Amino acid sequence: MSYRETTLAAFLEELSSGAATPGGGCASALGGALAAGLVAMVARNSGGLDEIAVEADRLRDTLEGLVDADAAAFEQVMAAFRLPKETDEQKAERSVAIQGAYEGAVEPPLAVCACACQVLELAAVMAERGNPNAVSDVGVAALLAASALEGGALNVDINLGSIKDESYRTERATTVKEHRAEGTRLREVALATVRAALR
């Protein structure tokens, strides 16, 4: 089932059901999509900022897709753990499958981090150039995008902890660290501008 094809109420019901998916990674992607939607809305109400609206739409679409991708990736992890382990050969195959599944589970939340960072960049621009009557919406977008980024990062962190390939872990951890640093900077830029406009 694609979460893009369900209602918000149904998604929230499943989120709270106790099932393994959707979980925090899916929620982070959804938060990022909401942030991108707000940026697009403000851009369309600001005149002359259609290119920002189009870019925000692109990011929203990507983040919506990452809701499903995150759930599918975690289901692969669970499937790998269910593989038989009666013989040495089965154990070896299962171990390889688990490692591959964990690496697959890193990629969607890592992509959420990257997209959320881009949404924050757009939010910082919109805080400066957007319709002043919608500046609070830009602030909400920045907060949602920052939460999506950190949520994605936490999901990367937990999956990296189960991966044995040190070079893979180091590379992805470095990327997450860079996204976190840039996201924090952009969040502060956007919110400082929003707060100044609201005084």
C-alpha cells in the first residue's frame, strides 16, 4: 500500500497502531513534505516567486515518495531477519541480507535530510522576500523542515549502528553531520528573519 494514496486520517491511525511501519522515518518525511507545501503556498502568494514555488513542489513530491520508501526499506530489514538460519550457509546469506537491508534503510532518511535542508534554504529566502502577511507560515515551514531533518538524521544514526562496513558508516555519518550543521544554520537564519518581521 502506498501512503500517498491513503487519507491523512488513515495514515495517522496506522502510525499509532503499534505496527512497525509507518514510524519515525515516515513521519519525518511527511513533516518535510508539509514544510515544502507551506513554502510553495507562500511563494504563490508573494508575486514573482513562481520558481521557488516550483522547486518547493518538487521537494514536496520527493518527500512524499520518501514516506513510502522509508516504510519499504524497514520492511526489507524485517524480512531479512526472518530468513532461515539453520545451516552455516543460511546464516551467512542471512547476515549478508541483513547488512544490505540496513544499508537500504539508511538511504531514505538520508534523502529526507538532504531534501529538508533544501526546504530550509527556500524558507530562509521566503522569510526575506515573501509576503509579510504570511511570514508566520514561513516560520512554521522552517520549524517543520528542521524537525524533518533531525528526524531523518536520527533514523540514519540508528541504522548505521547495525552496519559493519566502516567506510560506509563513516561516509554516511559525515554526510549527516554536514546536513545537520547546514540545517541548523538555515533554521536560525529563517527564524531570525521571521521573528524580526513579527515585532
